Amino acid sequence: MIAIPATPSYKPGQVLNYQCALSALSSDPQDGGWQPLGGKPKTASLQVSPTLSPITGTFTW
């Protein structure tokens, strides 16, 4: 989902980039909160293998 302001600064035909990465909500009392999955997370339970790469792309406005 992409939030679009009422008066966007984008012009028709402009190419925009996006990036999407997965994260998880941890209830750990010391390191709780949203954390990325994979890589080197603060919480071992959020470690996944292989490490997830963000999804990137472009679209024309």
C-alpha cells in the first residue's frame, strides 16, 4: 500500500522507485518492536535463512 498525498509532487509520466522489506513485531521486553527479518536481527527468533533481500522496482506515475 502506498499513501498518496492529496496534492502529490509527482508529475504524470515520472518514474518512481519503491522498496519493500519484510519485518516482524517482537514482544521481547528488552528489544521489542518492529525488526527486519533476516540479516542480523536483535532477536534470534527473527533470524531467517537465506537472508531476505528487499523487493525493489519502479513504476510510472
